Amino acid sequence: ITDQIIKAADHLMQKKIGALFVFPGRQMIDTIIQGGVMLNGKISVPLILSIFDPSSPGHDGAVTIEGDRIKKFGVHLPLADNFEGYQAFGTRHRAALGLAERSDALQIAISEEKGTVSVAYEGKIKTLHRVDELKEYIREVLQEKGFSMSPEKSRWHSLFTHNMREKLLAAGFTFLFWYVFVVQLGTGVISHDFEVPVEFR
């Protein structure tokens, strides 16, 4: 899957076609990003090139990638608050840095003016000089996050990491209710007698 992204990025750089890729981290970004069209399409070079084709209505937005799939395209990211020292970059790069300031997601931005590729991560953005640098950078960051581009591993990772706060709260409340209603109230035997009329037909 990484190779497909690298091949597409290389083509976009050579043709000077702008693009923006988002690899969500452990933090949820659904409340940070805006818009976008649900796709859930398997990553391939033709799919990526068709999305970022200048004639495509969603080419100005970003794509979010989860596992081996492009989850959404045409996504709008928040602009960076602190953009001093990055005047050489355009709006696409400012959006990449904006999400990097607010989350642990990794962003890849391709400039349509210079045909260069930049990566935004942990509140910083830098330009890479070669495609093989990009490939190594992606693998290093995803490995650091404990992620895998394998769809099966990604699903299991997502199961145990996404919405972790909500899952822990739910588990805590479940244990609390079990302790109160089963352990505490269930320690004694409670019985009630009822007289119930019975009718046979």
C-alpha cells in the first residue's frame, strides 16, 4: 500500500499536481476536519490520480487514509495558527500544518507550484528532496505510532485504540453497576410471597 502512495506521489510531483494525504493517528480527527465525501475505496495509483485530477471537484481537498483504503476525499483541514517562517508554503501546506498542530496525524502535501513534497507532523512541516525519503519517512512514522498499512492489522489496532476514552468509561460504569447491583444487593436472599389468581380455560 505504501508503494502505491509513493508511486502516485511521484507522478503528482512530476506533473506538478497539488495533493494532500492524511494518515490519522491515535487521536480522532472527525471533529477537527470538515466536509469530505465518504469513499472507502482500496488504495491504488489510478484512484489517487483520479481524485487529485485538476478537473475533479474534490482535488482541492485532502484524502484520509486508514489501512489500505481511502476513507474520504475532498476533506477540508483547519489552517495553522502559527505559520511564521512558512511563507514559502501555500494554503495546502498551511492546512497540513494546521492538522499537525491539533492532532498526531501525519500529513503529506504536494505543491502544485514547485512539484515538491512536504510532510507535516507533530506541529512541524518540512520539505523532502527525494521520493525515497518520503517512503522511509512514512514507514518510520507509522512504525513509531505502532500502525501497519496492513488492513487486517489496522482494523485490530483501530478496535483497541479508537475511542479509547469512551471504551474505558463504558467498562468502568459496567463494573460499577455490576458491583452495586450484583455484589452488594445480591449478598442476601430476598423473597416475596404473592397470591395470584389462576384461571384455567
